Amino acid sequence: MKKITLLIALTCIFHFTANSQSCLPEGITFTTQAQIDSFQIIHPNCTQILGEVRIWGVNDINNLNGLNVLTSIDSSFIITFSPNLTNLTGLNAITSIGGDMQLYFTNLTSFTGLDSLVSIGGNFISFDQAALTNLTGLGSLTSVGGNFSIESADDLINLTGLGSLTSIGGVVSLSTNPSLTSLSGLDAVTSIGGGVSIVANFALTSITGLNDVTSLGGSRLNIFANNILLSLSGLDNIEPATIDSIIISHNFSLSTCEVESICDYLSIPNGFIVIQDNAPGCNSQDEVEAACETITVNETKFSDNLIIHPNPFTTSTTIEYELKHSSSVQITIYNHLGEQVEVIKQKQSSGKQQVVWNAIGLPSGVYYFQMQAGEQLASRKIMVVK
């Protein structure tokens, strides 16, 4: 009986191996429907394509059903000039794309058919998808290793369909999408490694879909020519030390720019600043800095183990935090003009620590502290009230 069971098991393993193979290290290009329909005949048992896959449909390719055995593409996957292709049904078994996923000039209305796709190792680029209305079909996608770019999607209203996406390694670039009204769909993203560029989305009213983003990877924030955008609410939780520079320009209705990340960055900038040609209140760096001074400051807790209390305060405040390792800690205090008013340096051991800052002799107003412990850097606003 044991021999029979073992024979059955070995047969199943052999059958699975024989029917699951990597192939085509040189890649493959499909230009006709017949090539797609005959893929499994010409390349039997091919489930993992090692090279680049290109679909160049012109006026012939209308479905991808012949590719329904594929589970992964190790290199890039590129679809271009395929006006008869309206969905990606047939790619339902693909779980990973190792390189870029690029789509140009198709009539896709959504990404239905990619429902099993979990990761894209390179860039996600969608350009001139005139019929695209949402991103349904990408619900299993958790990470994009490179840039995430959508440009010239005339009918795209929002980004719903990306409910599992948490990490983007490069730039988030959304430009010239005339029907895009919100960034809803990016709500689960917490980390962006290459900055944010939101340009010429003339119907965009809100960027609150970026609420959970805490890091831009030391890169640029570019908000340009979004005609009816009113506020930068949605950028509040980005750590200012992860912003390299900011461009906020030609957003003619934008009047509210005094969100926490912007205010904190302006107090201790890491790079260049361009703020101009927006609505009053956000028409210059001086206007934004003035608006930042009016923000009510509550007790500040910007990580699980760092608290500033009281805040606002009259004479002194206590900064409490916890160090995982012994470290040299430096806390630098700046006034609203960016002038350094005090530096506190201490060598501290691991565990819970606190530093008291005494503001006796300093005038009322908004101050900013920058704290560095090892490679960790944080900056926040505090207020002296007398």
C-alpha cells in the first residue's frame, strides 16, 4: 500500500513539473490574434516567461485568452497600439511581473484580468488609455518597485481598485487626466520612495487619498496646474525630513497649503522651494508660513514612542522618546524665521529618555525642533504662549 501511495505522489510531482516550465529567455512579441491563440500549442507547458513580453496588436488582437496558463513574467510586460483590446481577461493566473508593466494606446476600460497580480518589480506606466475609468482588476497588487505613472487617461475618475497597494518604490506621477476628481484608491499606500508629482489634472478636487503616506524617500513634492484643487489636506502625515524639495505652482484655486508636513518642511527646508501663482493664502512662501503660524498645535505624538508635552507651553516643555540603542542625540530648536535658537546634545543609553527645553527669555510664537538620533531624523512644531 505504501508503495502505491508513493508511486501516486511521484506521478503527481512529475505531472506538475512536466506541465509547469519556464521558457522564452529571449522574450516574445505577439502581433496577431493567431499568435496568442496558438501560444500553448507552440510552447506547451510554458507557464513562466523569462524574457520580455510585448503585445503589439494594431487592429488584430482582441483577447488574451490563449495566455491563460501563464503564472509569471520575469521581465517586462508591454502592451501598445492595441485598440481592440478592452480587457486583460486571460492573464488571470499571473501573480508577478519582474520588470515593468507598460500600457500605451489601448482601449482598456479597467484592468480586469489581472486579479491575481501581487507584485510589479519595475515601473507601472499607463499612457493614453482613453477609455480607462478605474483601476479595477488590480485589487491584489501590493507593491510596485519603480514608478507608478498614469498619464492622459481621459475618462479616469479615481484610482479605485488598488485596495491592497501599500508600497511604491519610485515616483507617483499623475498627469493630464482631465476627469480625475480624487486620489481615492491610494488609501493603503504608506511609503513612496521617489516623490509625488500631480500635474494638470483639471478636475482634481482632493488629494486625501495620500493620507497614510508617511515617507517620500527624500524626493520632490510637485503639485502643479491642478486648476480646481482647493487644499493640500492629505499630505499631513509625511515626515518633512523625507521631502527633498517642493513645487506648488499654478494651482489657481489652491488657498490652503498650511498642512503639517508643508509647515514643518518650510521651517527647516532640505532643498529648493517654489510656491507661486496659486490662490491667495498659498501664493508665496511668505503667505504659507504666515498661515502656518495660525495653526492650533495640540499635544504632538509623531511616533509610538515620541511625545511632546505640554504643547503649547509657557516656560518649558518635555520631549519624551525611547531609543532602541545607545546613541548620540541632538535636538536643534529654530524660530519661525528658521534661525537657530538652541542646540541640545546628549549621549544617551537605550530605553526611555526625556529632554526638557526651557523657553524662558524667548518671545511667544511658533518654534520648530529637529531631533536626530543615529540615522533617525524627525522635525515638528511647538508653540510658546506667554
